[in-house]
Amino acid sequence: MREAVWSEICLALKELERELYSLDLWSLQAPSRIQLASTQPFCVDTMAFEQWLQWVFIPRLRLLADQGLALPGGCQVTPMGEQAFRHLGRRQADLLALLARIDQLAGNLE
């Protein structure tokens, strides 16, 4: 069961990458070590949410998937996405739907 859920999450992560790219939110430059060393949730003090998704969230979930582990405490990124992507207006709909899908799937791993 866990393997099937991780497979679905990995597919959703690929879709998330494509959606971030299509909305011109995909960064070609990696954040610095200092930015990545943030201790704040979502690295809010050092990077934009889309950067956190790209450089922290997606790689961490893939690593957990490769190891077949559960997510500690689940995954609730949709509320932050609703705040961070408000400026996109209607264009945020697909992006938020993907985040909600990942949240829901991750809830099945607890």
C-alpha cells in the first residue's frame, strides 16, 4: 500500500514541477547554503514559497519515497500555497489542486 501511495505522490510531484514551470515560478538558480539553512517553516525568512517547493519540498519527498518511509506528521502545504500564490488569481487553481492532492496522499502514509 505504502509503495503505491508513494508512486502517486511522485507523479503529483512531477506535475507540480510542470505547473511551477508553466507559471514561470521555476528557478534556474539554486538557493545559497544560507537560504537552505533556514530554521523557519517553509524557509519563509530566506526564500519564496515556490523556491522552497522546488529546492526543499520536492527533493525531500523524493528522498522519503526512495526510502519508502512515512512522513513525520503528514504534509499540509496547501494553506501556505493559498497565501503565497494569491497573487496569481485564477491561475493558482491547478497549482493549489496539486498541493491539495499531495497533502491528501501524504495523509495516507501516516
